[in-house]
Amino acid sequence: MIKYGVKFLNLLLKTKIVNLIRIYGPISRTSIAEKLDISMTAVTNYVSQLLHENLIEEVGTQESTGGRKAILLKIKKNYGYIIAIDFGQKYFRISLGDMEGNIIHKEKIESKSLGKSKEGMAKIISMVENVLNSYLPNGKALIGIGVGVSGIVDYNNGVCLTIANLPGWDNVCFKDILEKEFSVPVFVDDSSRLHALAESKETVGRKRNLIFVGIGIGIGLGIIIDWKLFRGVNGLAGELGHIIVEENGYQCGCGNKGCLEQYVAVPSIIRRVKGSLENGISSVMSQYIKDDFDAITPEIVSRAVSEGDKLAFSIIIEAGRYLGVGLSELITLFNPSLIIIGGGGANISDEIINEAKRTIHIRTINQSARSAKIIKSTYGEDGALKGAMMLTLDNFFDLNKLIDESIFML
């Protein structure tokens, strides 16, 4: 028992060193010893093992204040690779990433072109195979697959329960299908949660607590608490789009009336613009669409706002005000230091976020809540892909999993 206990503790310490290099690298052996409060001899021994295994590499030296320059260490980015997938309601994206979360290759198709799940999963498998054949020849290692889905997900079992507006994708077990096909671990989560995970890893200052809100066809939400995703009891936390912001308001697909989604999501903005133009309200947008009301796009609304169009501006301000109502509830509940807004809706106009900030200032109850920083995401459409990579890497380097699986050694 003592032998197995020592073996486990050695493995645990080695894994801690790897994670430290992953998070803080490039980092010196001296800094590792200081952060973990262990001897330089121990660090040197474990680092030598990791260098021999090609999991880490030496990448130059640190500026010296006297004496020998310290050699810096970081994870070897080509040690292994990750397939990342973002299955949105409009677009399906796939990418290949390295151990640092860098995107090496990506491509996208319209989600509806996949068809229903049986045909669609065959196409997805074919796309993954094509990427692997093109970019990972000669036995280069695929360490896992991360999948983000813009829908309701059973994270624990890797199942897509449903994707709004895409019939035929209910109760699809991405995890079982892809693990059987590619013999690597597969991790499945909501796309907005994965975007939040990416933001927590990459945002300046590595924020411990943050919230990501995605404005697209629906309203997505990802909550980071103590650097970890909050999923709720059944993995269904984050349905911000379905909080009620207007009693007896617009009918929502969920069955309720007045959901936030019906006032802030991109289709709701387009719907209100279309209805106003059909009713003869004057707008520069009429010139753009030439009486084809179905030709209205977020880009047209954005252009009109930038040109000072009163109709477009008023609808965007209304959306921003309702967004502020929803964010005020989040701030009151979670008191985050940072809220990041992303998705196509955030790109229509900065006035959406500006009006949301004004509403929050009015509605929140104290100065601490009002001080939450609200910024626009810089990831664009890559946020969920980056998050899918991070989720896969987090599991690859997971200390908690190591403890759970090795507890018998103690």
C-alpha cells in the first residue's frame, strides 16, 4: 500500500508540474519550485522525465538579474492534436488545433446541409477523416475531440438532446458515435459554455469569475465560477434566453410569452425591422431591400444604424434595453467581475451593449454590481471552437480525474 501511495503521489506531483507549465509557460524551473513549494531537485527530476517524453520543451532563457539565465519551459505544441467542432443552428464548423489551443485549420458548411442525424453524422465523420488524413499523417497523435452544440446538451453522457430549428437531431450521442469511430475521448457541451471557457483561459488577467452571453439565433450563456464551468444539477444551467422580461409579451417557441430571446436574439431584431417596413415606416433600409422584406439581414440593419437611420436605431436601442434587463438579473445573482458579449447580434451595433450598460446602471442595487466590466468578445466565430479545444485539453490534463481514477493506489 505504501508503494502504491508513493507512486500515486509522484504521478500527482508530475501532473501538477505539467499543468503549471501549461498555464504559466514559458516558465523556469525555479518558478515552478517556488509556486509548488518543492525542491529544485524534485523539479529537475520531473522536468527531465517530461522532456524525455516530449510533452514539454525548452524555449530560450529568462532575462537575468545576475548569475546564469534560467531556461524556460512550455508545453510542446505538436505533442498532440485536437479536433474541435462547433455545431451551430446556422453553421457547422470544424477545426484542428494543437496543444496550445492554436487553430491550424478550419472550415465551415451550413448546418442544414448535414440533413438529419444519421446522414449528418456520416458526413461529420467523413469531414473529421479528411482533416486527419490531410494534417496528421505519419501517426501524429489525436488526443481527443471537443464538440460544441448550440442546443440543449447532456454533458455527462455526451448527448445532444435537441437543436432548435434543426429537426432530426434529438438525442444524438456524439460521444459514443465519435469515440467508437476514432478511439479517442470525446467531450460535448453547449457552444456558449465553451465560448465562456475559452474567454476564461485567454482573457487578459485570466478572470476567475465571468459570464459570456452569446446573441445569435437564440441567447446563449456560459458561467465561469472559480475558473470552472457552472452547468447546474442536470447540465442545463444557462437558459438566459427564456427568462421573462415582458409579461404577456411576444410568444416564444418554448411555450411562454415575453422571453428575452424574443426581444434580443437576431431573428427577433430582423422580425421587428421587417414588420415596421411592411407597415410603411420610413427607413433607409427600404432602399437596400427594394421591397423584398425577406432580404433584411443583420448587415443591413448594422449599415442603417451607422448611417443614423431612426428606425434601425430605435429597434437596436430596444434590444439593448431588454438585454440590460437580463444582464441585471445575472449581475444580482452572480456578482461577476466581467461579462463578455459575443455572437452575431453583438456585431450589429455597439449601441446594443451601450444601452445594456445604461439599463444595468439604473436597475442594479449597489455599486459593486454596477462595477461589473462589460466588453465585446474578440473571438468572432472562433470562440466555441477554441473552447472545445480547451475542454479537451482540460480533460487531458485533469488532476481531479487523476485522483478519482488512482484513489485505489492509496
